Amino acid sequence: MIAREALLSVREIVERFGDSKAIQSYYFEFGRRLEVLKPVEEWCKQGSTILDLGAQPFIISCALRKMGVQCHCFRC
């Protein structure tokens, strides 16, 4: 799955399980998160492992999983 599709597919998870702050953050920071995911799409193969530091609210982590990347998440 490409970065944009992965990030869009996370919307349902955020709206269903996220609090109002996470939902607002999803929409407000969509473009920034997409720019973070684009290099992953370009440089990482499916099954690669990525360390996501500061993973709160886990939106990028969820998108990485949907892209087929193993993601170890740590909230700092």
C-alpha cells in the first residue's frame, strides 16, 4: 500500500478509537505525516523494520503497518 492510501485508511481507526485531540491532529497534520511516510515508501521494502520514537498518537505507526513495514513504537 502506498503512503497516501495507508494514511487515509488510518482515518477510520482514529475516528473510532481516538479522542478529540487525536482526531483533530489527524486532519491538521495530514500533510506533514504524508511527507514523513513518503521516504519509507521509496526506500523501505515490505517487511523492513522501523523504530518509531515518540509514537503518540500512533497514526504514523498504524500507517507504517498498513504499508507492510514492521514498526516498533515507543512513546517518549
